[in-house]
Amino acid sequence: MTRPPLSLCVLVAVLPLLAAGCPAGGDEPEPEPGGWPAVPVQTTWQWQLQGTINTGYDVDAYDVDMVETPQGTIDALHAAGRLVICYFSGGSWEAYRDDADQFDAADYGNELDGWPDEKWLDTRSAHVRQLMEARLDVAAQKGCDAVEPDNMDGYANDPGFPLTAADQLDYNRFIAEAAHDRGLAVGLKNDLDQIEQLVDDFDFAVNEQCHEFDECDLLAPFVDANKAVFGAEYLDRYVDDSAARDAMCAAARALSHRTLVLPLDLDDSFRLSCDG
């Protein structure tokens, strides 16, 4: 069950079944006319997918693992007025996930480069889509405000299936619509070559290493639509060389991106923000 909007929570607080999904306190993100939160360009963020979540950053949004993050942490972030984005993989099978055995062998193909416990999914499969809807149900039940589905660009890799650009557009739009049906905002992860076709379907973007690969200009359609671009960079030189980091951050700010320098493990072992 989705977490009702704050006004409804006030009205139904006497009904335990509905009130159970209501936030403990704090300022809730404003819903768009469609019923899910807006994530405008000025939104600041923290991204942590491993370890005990450090809830102490003064940011607007937290991007955390949907399954591994305890309900109490999500509730605490809401109480502090944070928008909670829940990460899950929308395009890969992960051996360590609780629902791994629900996928058929025909659903997954080649390993992701550098990630031996993950395999690309055949996102054309009705069965795969059914399981992704179940994951979105979990996000709604846990009170997530938004989702970050990862690995949404299988067609541009070597998935082991003949996925086309049209297949990818169809799947990404399927995920976006299913998220919106549940009152969830949804972010487009990477998939830079399809941004112009997908910007109207997604509410924000999450990008890795656009500065490293000189791709940041491709994210302009999100900024032009007043939708946040959350960036992460992993190069050691941005940690060790303050001049290089300052130059990168100046470029990020000029583009109206919200960019962090983070460890590849996303475990909060360090965090450098271009927003100060």
C-alpha cells in the first residue's frame, strides 16, 4: 500500500490500516499533479547503498537501497523532512537478492562487466516485468517517495539478448509508468543516449561519471525541464587534487547539476560535495 499524502494522513489517522503508512513528522515533498513528488533542479542529495545509513547530512533527498535500508531509517529520514529515493536494479538479476530465485533461467543472460554477481535481464519478458512491479510494490509499501532503477541501458551493453533501442525505450517507459501508478517519482539512471526521448517520462536523473567521460551536456534536457540531475564521480584525483575537484565542481554548478565525489562502494567512507 502506498504511503498516503500528508493531508490524507491527517484525515485518516484514526484508521490504523491507513495511518500505518503515514510519516512520523517533518515536511513532506510536494506532490506533482500526477500524485508523485516533484524533484526540482535545486534538490540536494546523498547517495549511500551500503552500511548503516548516515542520516546526518543536511540535504533534501537520500538515495538508499530499497531492500537493505531498515524501515526505521526510512521513517527517520521522513521525520527529518527528507525525500527518500529507493534504489533497486531494474535491469539486472542479482544473486544476493531475496527474490533471486523467482527469476527463470531464461530471464537473465550475460554478466555485467565488473559485477560477477549480476546478470543482465531480458527486459522484454513479461515475467521480468511482473517481478519488477513486485519490487515497486515493496518501494510503495516501505513509504519510498521515489525510486532509482539501475541498469536501465542493457541494449547499449552486451546483455546476451538482442535488445534494441526501441526495446529499451519501451521497458524504461513501462518502469516509469508503473512507478507513477504507485505514487512514486522515478529517476532515469544513466542511459544518456535516450534522454531526449525519456525526459518527459522521468522526474530526475542519476548519472555516474559524466565529467570523467565528458558527457554532462547530454543531461541538459532534465535541467531545462526543471528536473534534478544527481551526479556521482569516483576518480581518486577528485579526492586527492583539490584543484581538479574545484574545476569539476565549477563545471557541475554551471550545468545546475548536484554532484558528489563518492567511493565506488557507496558506503559513506567519504563524501565530497560540489554544493559545499
